[in-house]
Amino acid sequence: MNYFNADDTALLLIDHQVGTMQLIKNIDREFAAKQSIALAKMAKILNMPVVITSSQEENAQGPILPEIAKILPEAHAARVKRPGVVNAWAYADFRNAVLATGRKNLIMAGVTTDVCLIFPAIDAALEGFNVQAVMDASGSPSDLSEEFSRQRMRDAGVVLTATNTLMAEIAKDWSTPAGQQLITLLFTDVFPALGASIA
């Protein structure tokens, strides 16, 4: 197991678009949106490189979630707009943007898991990258398609994780300045009910 650190990892947000989010049925879509937004905030706290990509924004897929655009304005402005290529990794501009980060550890989240996330996650892993797919910031139209997609990713060497587990892995120590910001993020964004009970 290769543990991820802030200084050797990049975040890839794939197709978190207003319209595409409506396709999530296996988990609560608002929850998935909050988790993806929390990942964006984590990357900002840690000054982690972020690559955002979208597909056919002018169609039903729509724009990237406005909260992500606001948190990461530079990454949003530089986002890779795919004309329709399903597998983001197969689109040269996206792959080149990832390579330009110089990071071998990749955090990926995508909507939907069974179309937008599965193919780039598998291809990056097969190319030698260490890939963690954040499953609560991704989702599919059915439990069955989600199950099969997770199985294929695991078989290809992709590590499946959740937002809170990933943040704990990267924080390493909640008492550090970055760790303090991340645990605050967990209590306010990822587990707001817990934060309220502690307060």
C-alpha cells in the first residue's frame, strides 16, 4: 500500500457537472456533491494540484458545480473541456494536464462512476500511477452498474476509498496546521452533524 501525501498527490475531478450529477441514484446525490466540494477544499488547503475536466458543458451535462468553480477558480478556468470523448484519459489534453502535475499519486472522483470515472482510473493505474478513487464523491445510475464498475477498478489495481479516509491518510497528524484545517473541514463539511454535536 502506497500512502498518499500532500506533496506527491494530485486531485482529478471528472465531470462533476450540474446535469451529470442528476444521474446519481445509488447514493444521495447531494451527499456526493458535498463530498466532491470537500475534496476541492482539501486540495486548496494543501495547495495540491487539481485537474478538472468536463464533457459537453453546452448540452444536458451542464457546467461544473458552481461551488467547485468558486473554490478552485484557477483550476476551473484551466479545466479540460472534452468535446465528447468518454474516457478522459484517452483525451490528450487531459492526460497531458495530469502529467504536467508531476505527481504519481492520483486522487480521482467522477460522475458517473460507471462511465466517467472507471475508464481513466483503470487506464492511469495500468500506466503505473497509484490511483485512489473516492467512491462517496462519485455515483452511478444503479447499484448494479456501480458494483461492476468498482469490481473492474479493484481488479485493475485502483484503491477504492472515501472522503474521510482519504483526508485522514493525507493529514497523518491532526495536530499539524494542515491537519487542524482538514479535521475542521471534516467536522463542518463531511460530517456536519458530528461537528454540531461536539460544539
